[in-house]
Amino acid sequence: MITKIVGTNVTNINSTPSDIGVSTLVRIYSANIAVITQTTAAAGAIGNITVPAGSVTFITKAYTDLLSSDVAVICTPVAYQVG
């Protein structure tokens, strides 16, 4: 898999939920165990996922959905590049 960067890092979703540059695919790096929560723009809960310490995960979302975390994480808007 080749990952294409499409925006700048967002690092403060533990204090303010973010749409991560209205991205529909987000790469998340977490140095610590983190709970990532996804909500709609109208604050409707979609769900959450626990990310292990020192790992990278990818989350797909609607461009208006918001992500938040219980600890500091690094979120980067990305796209998959084929070929």
C-alpha cells in the first residue's frame, strides 16, 4: 500500500474534535493507548476504537464527521495511491 499525504497533521483532537481537513481517510499515530471517537457534525455518536500504543491505524469517515481522542495523537489526512 502506498499512502498519499493530502494535508497537514492535526494534533489537538484530544482537546477539540476535528474533521481533519475534511478528509475521508485519516492515518492516526498514537504513542500511547488511545480511544478514538467518531461523531457526526451534529454530535451524533458513531462509535470508537482503541488504538494500541506505538501503532498506526487508518479510519475512513464522511468528510464532515469529527474525530476526537482521550490522549494526544497525530492525525494526517491521506489517500491510497495505486500503482
